[in-house]
Amino acid sequence: MKKDTKRKVRKAIARRGKLVERYHVETAWRNIFVQAGILK
């Protein structure tokens, strides 16, 4: 039982980490485009 809950928690954390990563990538790209627009 304990092992199962640990695995579930780890999976949830991994899933959340992926979501956060994608969000950061999107915001980073947006920042790059904004800076490029300002430079142009």
C-alpha cells in the first residue's frame, strides 16, 4: 500500500513538472518574440 501511494505521488509530481515545463517554454518563446518585435 505504501509503495503504491509513493508511486502515485511520484507520477503526479512528474505530470505537474511536465505541465510547468511546457508553461515556462511557452512564456520563454513569447518573451523572445516580444523582444524581437521591440528590436525591430
